Amino acid sequence: MGRAQQREHELTEAQLETLKGQLQPHFLFNTLNSISWLMRKDVEAADNVISALSTFLRTTLTVPGSEEVALREELQVLRLYLEIEEARFQNRLKVSINVEPETLDCRVPGLLLQPMVENAVRHGVARIESSGIVEIGARRDGADLCLWVLDNGPGLTTATRPGEGIGMANTRTRLEKYYGSHQSLRISNRDDGGLRVEIRLPFKISKYLGNRDELHEIANTRC
């Protein structure tokens, strides 16, 4: 590995470490509060959250910043995170994962969707009193992979501008480092309320060694 490549590798690793540090503190605080509350109401549910939290942290802390993962792996990590958040919000959070099966083997940067989904929960669902909805989707569009995260929160206002925050800024930088000009990240208000975050990147396949039943289970999940 040349000196320039080494610097690029170190920069990518540093960006992911910054992202991990930005994502976890408030998430851990909220989760521990939820576990404390559940211990008084439902010990089995509290135990399930602890197990999910342990697996989630172990997985995210070992994600290599310089490597891509299959989309199915990214979704498996997100399901752990959402399982924890569902326990915290009880019946106020509804999640759907709607992806085309052929996209599950596509390669994406590790933890690419995590900040998008966490923003949808933290700044969308948490700010409304009615039931919150988060949708994660993926489809192939020619030579591109199109990913999106939707929520039914308050959306963008004059006080909130797209691109702000460490998580979003790091995601933009990581996408550019991986794919140059062949990528995009767009944030917009939805016509029927809430926010849409859409990412486009090259459609590249990773070899998958699992079974097709698991593919369909991941592709059409309603939590």
C-alpha cells in the first residue's frame, strides 16, 4: 500500500470512528433508561433488550471503516438497533424494511444507513405524539443502488438544514471517498409529511453464501 493509499485508509478509519462516537452516547443513555424501566414491568423484555444491545455494540465497534459489507449485513445491524428502539417507544414506533431481494448482496459502506435511521427516530418519531413510522428501502435503478429512509416526523423547517451534524457530514465524505462523483445523498420533505433521505451509489454485488429463505425474510420485514 502506497503512502497516499495509507493516508486514505487512515482517513476513512478516522471518519468511521468519529461516526461511532457520535452515534452511541445518547443512544446508550436512552437504552439504559429503557432497560431500567422495563426491569420493573417486564424482566424478559429487559433481558431481550440487553442481549440486543450487546450484539449491536459488538457488531458496530468491529465494523472496519475501509471495507464494504453486503446490504443484508447492514440491515441485520439495523434490525438490532430498531429492536432496541421499539422497546423504548413501545407501540409508538412502526418499522418496515422493503428492499428488492436482488439488492441484498450489493456492497455498501459499513454503517452507511445507521445515522439516517437514527436521525429518523431521534428527530422524527421522538418529536411527535402519534405513532411514528420509519421505512427503510432499497431498489436497483440501472447501474445504481437506490437506498432510502423515510419517517413521518416534522420534517425540515427553517431552523433545520440538510447536511448539518457529524453523522450526515461523515456519510457524505465517506460516500465521496468510496465512489467519487458516482454517488449522491439527498434530503427532502415528503409531500405527506416527514422526511426522506435518499442515497445512490454504484450497484456492486458481493458473493452471498446464505440461503434464499433468509434473503426473503430480510427483504420484507415489518417490525
